[in-house]
Amino acid sequence: PRKVILDVDTGTDDAVAIMFAALHPEIDLLGVTTVRGNVDLAHTTDNTLRVLDHIDRGDIPVFPGLAGPIARDDLPGERNFGTDTADDPHGTTLPLPPASTAPQDTGAVEFLVESLRATTEPITLVPVGPLSNIATALNVNPALVDAVDEIVIMGGGDAVCNVTAAAEFNMWADPEAAQVALGAGFAHRTLVPLDATHRALVTRQTCTDLRALQTPAGTAAADVVERRIDAYRAVITGSDAAPVHDVVCTAHLVAPDLLTTRPRYVAVETTGTRTTGRTVVDNRPNSTRPANAHMAVDADANRLTDLLHRTFTRS
Ligand code: BDR
Ligand code: CA
């Protein structure tokens, strides 16, 4: 199985990504690091503990990380997801029972740095929240990139944005950290932007099918995805599906055919008056910039749905 560290700001789609990684037999989830993002650090950490305990994987350690962006006092502005209401604050606490487990005393940055220093085989990093923990770990030890076979980042948007007209939330919430992560020397950087996650929508029918599995994971996934679909429906009349961004990243780990990627040079705007947090993607065919990411331009909705069914029958 692939050794994986998941970095999350749990949130509803993070919860589905965590359950997928914790339950899939080809993934060895070494630990989950938490960061401030969708909600504050105390809640992203508590939600993460609830998810793991709910599927009886309270043995997977949870390491709290940064409570805010690395180079700013707070988020760059007010959150307003506009029509992408599926990413609106879905309430700070997930609809799951309180966890019987506690977070580790070790912090996220120490866990990341120490795991990557000591490992004897490659580890895959999967950040699906703001990149504050990843950037801080890189600043502590830039050589940690050598122990990482692939970093799979949920974030960015080219034609599709959410938190502002120009930016996607994870990149916007800590743009300096995002630039550090994209500029570090990871050998294989996979970027999963909104352009791809919005092409792999999960439907209400899938939620019904997942609930019918009668497993803790199937029921919890159905609950949080229906919450996202209801939020979408409130703004986009007739919509009966929603993107579940973060699980596209964990599904990619076990299904190389899920994503269609293109080599792209991607940079993050950190000083724009209206564009802070924007992933500036160089799509020019004659660009002289060396690509620094495999950027997903498509994701197969049927394949994702199939993977959810197969994985959530367990637990
Ligand atoms: C990203 O931001 C959060 O709303 C989701 O958890 C996802 O990681 C989408 O822009
Ligand atoms: Ca997230």
C-alpha cells in the first residue's frame, strides 16, 4: 500500500477524503495533520477525530497544525463563496458523534518533518486545505521533498473559482504558503483544481446508494454529501449534485485513470488587489516556463462514484 499523510481542514469534503484514505486497502494512512481553513483549528481537529472514530479508525493519529496563514494576520478577506455554496461554511461541527479520541501532543509540522526524515520508503503527501502546515514544514527542512514520491494538492482554479471571482479557497486562505508548496522541489506535483473537481460531481442518487450500504462510512458520506447538494440546490435551481473536491485527491492515489492532467506552470498571486490567491496558470502553447505541476483538467465522475461504492462497503 502507498504510505500517505493527509493534511485537512475538515469540512465536509475533507471528511469523505479521510474516510476513503483510512478504508482503502491500497492506502496506508500514517497520520492526519489538521490546519485552520473551512473552520478554526479546534473544529477542524475535532471534526477529523470524529470522522476517524466514526469508522473505527481512531488508531490513526491526528496532529494539530497551524491556526492561521503563515505570513498574514488572518484570511485575506471575508469568505463569500458566491454560487459555489457547496463550500459555504457547513456549520463548524460535522453531524457525527463526539470523538472518544484526542489529538496527539506532537504538532503537525513536527510530525511531517520527523516522518519524512525517518522514513525508509517514499511517502505521498495529500494536502486538501490551506497549505500552511506544508509550507512551514518545508521552511523547517527543505530536504523533506526528497522523501515525497508525489504531492497531491486540492486547490486552485483556472476557469472555475469560488471564494472570490479570481481565486479558489485553499490557495486564497494562505497564498504565501501555496506559493512555497508549488515552488518547492517536489519531484511529482499533482494539482487538482476546481476545474477538475466540478467535473466529478456526486449525485443524490449516489448518496441513496451509499446509505443503502448500511456501513458507518456509507451513511456518513451520504449525510455530508447531501448537505453539500442541498446547499448547491439552494442557489442553483434544480441542481441535484455537488462537487466533493477533496476525495478526488485520495481517489487519485488508487486510480491513475481518474484524472486527466496536463503539464503546466502554475504560480499563486500574493499581492493582487482583486486577485490575491489566484492560481495563475500558463496555458500558452509556446510558453517557455518549465511546468511545475501536473494539473488536472478533467476527472471521471463515474469512476469516482464507483470508487466511493467499493471503498465505503468496508468499515
Ligand atoms: C476547498 O475548500 C474547501 O471548501 C474544501 O474543503 C476544499 O478543500 C475547495 O475550494
Ligand atoms: Ca478541504
